[in-house]
Amino acid sequence: MKKGDSSKNDYVAMEVRKSNALIQKSRFDLSLQQQKILLFLISQISPSDTEFQTYSFSIKDFCSVCGINTTSGRNYQMIKNQIKQIADKSIWLDMPDREVLVRLIEKPEIIKESGVIRIRFDKDMMPFLLQLRSNYTKYELIYILRFNSKYSLRLYEYIKSVHYDEMNSYTQYVSLDGLKRIIGAEKYELFKEFNRSVLKPAVNEINRYSDKNVKIDTVKNNNIVVGLNISITTKSIMERAELGAETEMFLNKSD
């Protein structure tokens, strides 16, 4: 999976593994496409890796797996620009006794002839992506490929990180300000705007395209929304199989 020559089915069957701290305690501003690039790379990390390898993928593979038109000549420049922006950004991690600024990747390169991208994660990311034994979240890459909002992806990861027992329904309370921080939506000060522009679209996409069903109820204090109860269930095996087949059909249209 590190040679840039895997088939589309190989990629969509792969899993993302991230520490819960990276999901719940990090603050960053990455676009949807930038998040998908990182997740595409993270899915290539083996659970047995003890250090970061140079992970590779072709621009054509990435576009194909993410449902981007592979015949457009603009995709090369688009992916190149997105990777530069990732390399230029850092994320804040909220640790128990301090906040730490961490870079994401180092020295990305593109092989011109093949269009293969080679990237290493910054070594500071090792505790959050390598040798994860507890307090981590994993999910299949296929469930985030059709998201059209960066908030859908962030909310989905948060939901996966708190839904420990996949077989049972679960309700998680989170403060409104806390959820805004987790999914990077602090700029939406009014709940009405946050609900319309972020929450409802994200819940709709998660329910439509992922392995989870989500329902959110507001918690009020003096008629002001202060928190949210997030009810989470896992789709049935048959529903997930149908969803997987539907997503693969969608992605095949991009070829």
C-alpha cells in the first residue's frame, strides 16, 4: 500500500486509526480536501509500524477514490496546492498540562513522470498515529469519501471516538461550545446559524453516507441552547453492505 499502485478497492477497504486525543483535543483549520488527503495517508499506516514510513499514492488514485473527475488536468495543480497548504499548517494539541503546536507532514514530493506523491508525517505525530493500543478510534475510509462538508468529517470522527460499544445505542452529552471547538466551528456564534450551516448538514451527511445514524437534541438553560445530546446507533450489516456498494458505484463514475 506504500507504492502508489493499489487498486481503488484496496484503498476504500482500508482503515483510519487515530488517537482520541487527536480527534477530541486538537484544533486546526483544514479544508475537507486537505482532511481527506491526510486520512488517505493515515489509512496506509500499518498497526505494526514503529516509525513513520514514506507513504505514497498517485494523484489519479486519490482523485478516483474521492470521486474527483480523473480526466481533469487541473487536479494535479489542485492536489499540489492542497499538500503545500497542509505542509504550511500546524495543529494545536490540548494536553493535560500544556498546549503543543505540532506540524503534520514533512518534505512532501511529487514524482513528475508518474504523478506519485510521497509524504512522511512529522515525527511529533507519532504518539497519535503509531502503535495505538488504547484510547483510539478506527473506521473504514469508505464512510467519509462522500462527505461534502469538513464539519461532517469532524463530527463523524467525534461520534466514532465516543461510541465505544458498536452494538448498542448510546447518547453523548457535549456542551455547545465544546462541540464547536471539536469540529472547528467556533466562528458560528449564534446557535441558529450554527445549526443551519453546520449541524444539520453534517448530521444529514453522516446519516446518508456513513455507518452511523445520529440524532441530536438540544439542551437549554433559560431557553438558551447550552449543550447537545447526541444519540448514536450503528447501521445494520445489510445497510452497511448496501451503502458500501452504493459508494463504490458512485466512485466508479469518476473514472
